[in-house]
Amino acid sequence: MAARDALGTSATDALTTGTADERIRVRARGGEEVTWPRKAARNAGTLKDLMDDAPPEDDVYPVPKIAAWTLDLLGKLSDPDSTRPSVDECSMPQLMELVEGALFLDANRALEHIQRAIAPRLNGQRAHDLCVVLGASSDFDGAEERAEAFAEPAFVPEGYEAPQQLGAASSSAPPVPLRQPSLSAVPATEDAKEAALALVDVATLCELKGVNRFWRALSRRVLCSRLCRGRGHPAPTHLEAITDLDVELLIKAGRPGDTALAGRMLPGLARLHGYGFVVDVAKLCGIWTDRHGDPHGTYTAEGITAIADALRVNCGLTVANLLGNHLDAESAMMLAEVAKQKGISLCGIRRDQTTANFSVDSVLEDMLATGWFRGELKPPDAILLASDLSQAVVTGGLTSIDLSRNQLCGIWIDGNGTQQGNYNAEGINAIADALRVNGALTVTNLLGNQLDAESAMMLAEVAQQKGISLCGIRRDQTTADFTSGEQYKSLGPPDAILLASDLSQAVVTGGLTSIDLSGNELCGIKTEFGELRGTYTAEGIAAIAEALRGNGVLTVANLLGNHLDLESAKMLAEVAQQKGISLCGIQRDQTTSKEQCKSLGPPDAILLASDLSQAVVTGGLTSIDLSRNQLCGIETIFGELRGTYTAEGISAIAEALRGNGALTVANLLDNHLDSESAKMLVQVAKQKGISLCGIRRDQTTADFSDQHILMPTDAVLLASDLSQAVVTGGLTSIDLSKNRLCGIWETERDGQQGTYTAEGITAIADALRVNGALTMLSLAKNRLGEEGTKAICEALEQNKTLKELDISHYGSNYGSNIGGSAGAKHVAKMLGVNSTLTSVDLRGNQLRDEGWGAIFAAICGNKDSEIMSMDAHYENIGLVGGKLIAEALRTTVTGALTEI
């Protein structure tokens, strides 16, 4: 343990708490010690970390990888308060050892000083002089290999192998790069050598390639990083990954010709940098797309024609990428003609490539990665793609291509959901012709291209002849998700034809057991601001139904939310029941299903009924939530009911529940049922012991408060649950406050809205007569009115279990919940005979003097009353009311009421 001075401070403490002028001790390789100024140590990340941790017991920080002289010199170079010593006398091996040490210590201040000393020794030297300076010897096979090293473009990455190098020589493993032990007593790592070249100019780096194979590989890496690195991205490792090129550095290095070579060798080249400008090479035809997808400029074919002429005479190029250049059809066909003569890819597809992604997702990924917005592919791009797909020499290894969500037919949907553009089938026809002759492709994805039905059927015909997926479904795939969302934006009827093509082919979807197509526009109808728009067509959905009829594997489909008509829904249900298929995405081992708040309409109800009627599909399903939908065709928009009522879907669900043997919980609240439909459901539910309100059998409390949506027919469903001991036998508390159980409500602007009916609240009252478990009930703020209040109170004259009742209207600015003093008479009558209630909340009901007097008289006159308190605070009780209450209390026969 370190000795402590009189103040209790040890030497160890001083190392971490002393002043910046103090020095620390550092142990180098071999055990030698050197000292560093504390400020210098703080400039070296490795030492700083050691100092921040607990110091060693012997007060010496170990750095065993660095020699003592190196460590001492690095300390002086890192000290910000002293003049840095010169390293001019150091040999190149010594400088390299200093770089190695600076990297290990993370001493950036020292490293930069050393790099500035190395650069002048190398810059401007020719290859043979560099050999001398570096102490390196050649390991090239001969002058030809050295000449190739000098001749290659400056931008080629480390692993590049020129075409003339391929062949016999490439069949064996490449030579192992020679290390350079002469650079240091301890051989410098590649990282150190790379760091040493940080300030060496481009021309000298190109000369370094002629020293030997090791320095050629290292120079390639440094050059590619400096010339081709996109902002925020790692250095490219192969030609196809290069998207950026700094032409200013090439020109200053005397290599302007490399810029022209880049145009031929770099299929992904997107931007040229230099002299403060960035040039988008996509603007080859004078047209370009901004980040918002809007085109700019004036079309000219001059540049693209020149490229076509160059391709005719080029003998080495096999891959080009001209997609996204806003060509016209004539230019695209001209390029395709040349490409087919020469065996060239026009879309950047390498000959060893097995998959290609040209979907909108790839566009966005490219934009995020490179800042270049290619835009969606258009009909001329489709011609280029068709050229590639028709050539076995180009795409003979390609088995999968994703072209989804482009504009291959010239049509797109803008941000407002409006169709834009003019339909052009020229490109998609070319792709269809290419698919006819392609012998390798098994998977394509053409969804979301706004095809017309004719083009979709043409593609389906070809796909079925060739056994090709048109929707991106792989042959080993078991599930497929095409829900409307980020990946797929509302598939339409032509997309349904493509999907049907896939589903009808066992070779394509023979392994597919589940597919989700929910929330799309497969029949051409969509919802905008609560209104249905578009023109209905059953062509696509009929094709899907026919495909399901012949499919022998699929067990789960989800077609909810596609705005089907009733006829299409029934057609699908007929097929599904023949095949044992779920139409609502319900898995066979599923026990619960949540379909609430999905804007499901009557046709969706028919699909749901199909599932619920099949034990093979929903035999394990015990609970389903269908609340807050439009199963009868009615919805609320801005507070108004809209639509046309139809009971066809809800009747089908009722019939399915009648035959279902597993379901115990359903939730059909807030579906704008009519009275007849609600009663029909109740009849079935009571026969089967099913909850219609989502109440589980083990549930003790249920909160339906503050929803402002439950209407009289919902009250009928709630009454069904409350009347069945098998359903709510364990339920002791239910909160139904702040709803519209009697069909009326108020708004500040329009006052009272709706039409009063006591049908639902009367049904709840009837349920209270037979319910033997409920101890707490809240019906606050429901506009019960006198009639509804009377029904509840008459039921509670018989009920022997309810202890807490809330029928208040507290906090509301309008009217009364119980019908004012008229309703108070019924409450008083009930309180005069009830012997189980301990609490009744009547606040905010505007009962006035007469009403409150009657309430207190009833409580005080009932010797069996269990009411313990009554809150009449802030109820504006006048002198008359006060006298009535006082008289009631004076003559009371109950001992329970102790607090007012």
C-alpha cells in the first residue's frame, strides 16, 4: 500500500489529483521507464484512459508494446506547452516506428507531426527512388506487371483484378504480400503504413504502386479511400460500390484520363466532385429529378447517343448502369439494340449476380447512402431491364429481381392519392417478352406499378408458362405479407391478378401457407376522408378466389379491409369453406383475435363469419374483438352518422356464432347496430354463453367509461352479458359513465343531439334484476332521463347485491342525468326500500330543494337503509330544501347515515 503523508495523501493520489505540471512515470518495452508531462499524457487517449482508471500500485503506467526512445519522443511531441523536437534526423524505419507508437497511444497531435515529416520524403519521388527511401525490393514477376501497376486507374480498389490478369494466373492463390521488416525492428502493421501515407499526394501514391505488390495494394486502398469515399461511408472495396469520384485530385495529379475511364468502369458512379462543385452524372439526357421526385431540364439525346456509339466499339465493358436517366423510348431501344449485340448489361447487373433489387426501397436506400435520388423507374427503364433479362450472357445467373413500386407504365399516385401520368405499356410489354425467353428467373416482383388489367393478364400468362412468381414470393417461402403500409401502398385490381397468378401455381407457392393482403384496394375502391372513391371491379378478386379454389396448401389468407362488395365477399366465403381457409388472417393455433378499429364493413363481416363458422379454422379461437368497426355499413364522421345500413354481414356473424363451439368472448360494441340486430345477437349469445362486450369470464372489473360512443343498442349487448352468470358471474364492478346509452348527448355548439330511447337502459335494468355478483355500477353522464332512471331504480328495489351506484352528472354544464326532480322521485322511492346500497352519487343532477328533500326523507325513513353518506356539496340547496333535509334528519329511523 502506498505510504501516506501527514495530510493523508498518498503518492498514488498525486498522480490523478496533482497539477498539470506534474509528470507521470511510464514503463516501456523491456522494462525501461520514461516520464511524460501530465498534459501530454492527456493528449494520448490510451494513457488518458489508464490515468482515469485506478493507478497501478507501483505508480508506473505500463506500455509494453513501445520502445523507450519511441515513448520518450512521443511524449515530447504530445506536450502542448513545449516546442516539439525535430524528427528530421530520424530514419524512415524510425519514423514508421513512431507512427506505430502514436497509433497505439492514440496520440493524434504527435501522429500529425510525424506524417508531416514523412510526406516531404516521399512526395515527388519516382518508383525506383521510393524503393530506396523505403528500403523495399521488388517482387513483381517482371516489367510487364510493374507497367500494369503504373497504368491502372488511380481509383481501383485493393481487390481489383484487371481483365487481362484473369486466366491461368488467377486460378491459383494470389501471392502473399511481402512485409517490410527493414522499416522497423518490429515490423510495422499495415494500419501504421497506411497512416504514414495520410499526407502523401495522389501522384506519389500512384508511383508507390510500382514499388512492389505490398505497396501496390496499400496504395490502392489509400487512393480509393481518398478519391472515392462518399461522405460518412467506408471506402469502397470493389468497382461496383464506387458512387463518388474526386476529379480535382485526379487532375492535380496529372491523371485527367482516369475520369473518362471511370465513366466506363464504374457502373454505380453517381457524382463527380471537384473545385467546390458536385456533378450528378445521372443528368446524361439533360433531365434530372430532385429529392421530391420532380423532373427538371430539357431532353437531349446527344449524350446518350454518344454513349451508345462508345458501347458499339468497346470490347471490355460488360456492365453499365443507365437506369434513372429519364431516357425517351427511342433512346432506350437504341441502347438495348447495342447491348444485345455486345452482351452488355444496361442496368448494372453483374454476370455472377443472383438477385437484383430495383424497388422503390432500393431508391430510398441509395438516396440515404449517397444523397442521389434516382427516382422511380419509368417505361424506358423497363426497356433497359428487358434488354438485360432477355440475354442469358448477362442475367443467366439471375434468379430473382424486384421491380416493385416503380412507374414502369408511366402512371403513379401523388401524395394526395390522385393518379398522375399517361399509361404506356411499351416497357412492360418488353419485360413480358424478356420473361418468355429467360431461362433462369424464378422470382420477379412487379407489384405497385399501376399496371392496367390487360398488362397484368399478359404477365400472368407468361408467368404461368414459365413458373415465375410475379409478386416476389420465393419457392421456399411459407408466409407472405402484402398489407398496405410502407412496403406496399394499396395494391389494386391488376396487382390482384398478379397475386392470383402466383397463388395458382404450385411450383411458385407450393410452400406458402399464409398470405396477408389486408388493407389494400384489390377491387379499386379506397377511402378518402370517410368517403369511398374509385370504380369497383371484381376482376382481380375473382382471380384470387379462383386461385384459392385450386391452391392445395394455403390455410390462411387475410383479405379484410379491401372494400369488397357483398357478392365478392360471399364468393370468397364459398371457396374458403370448401377449402378450410381463413379469410381474416386467423392462424389455426390462435386463441385470440383483435380486429377492432379497422373500419371493417359488411363484406368484411361475411369474411369473419366464414372463419367463425369453420371449426378447422377457428376451433382454437376463444376470443375475438370486432369493436369500433362498421360491420353494418354505418360510421361516424365528424359526429355525424353516414352510410347505408345493412344487416347482411352481422346476420352472418350471428349465424356463425350459433354454430361455433369454442368462442366464449366476442366484442361487437360500437358497430352502430340497429335494435333488431342487437336482439338477434343477444339471442344467440344467451344460447351459447358468449360475451358480446369483450368481458372475460375471470374478469372482476370492466371499464367502459369516457368513450362517448356506446349507444342504446350497445346497452342491449351489455345487458346480455350482465344477465348471464356464466359470462359475468365474477364481475363485481362495471363503469359505463360518459356514454350515450339512451341515444342523446350535448355539445357546446349545438346543444342536445340524438333521439332518446330507453330500450338499452331498460335492458340493463332487467339484467340487474337477475345479476347476483355486481356490487358497483356507474351510469353517470348518460342522459338517462326520467324513464331510464325509473327503470334502473325499479330494478334496484329487487337487487340485493349492488352497494355503490353512481348516477351523477357532476362536471357537466348541461341538464341532468336522471331527469332532474322528476327522476329524483324514482330514486327516492328506490332508496325508501333498498337495503343493500351503501353509496349513491347524485351530484350535478339539478335536483333542487324538492328533489333533495325527497331523497333525504326516503333514506331517513328506511330503517333498513345502509346509506352511510350523501354528498350534497355545491348543489345550490335553498332554504326550503334545507328545512326538508333537517326535518328528515330529525325524524330519521336509520342509524347508517352518519355523514352529509
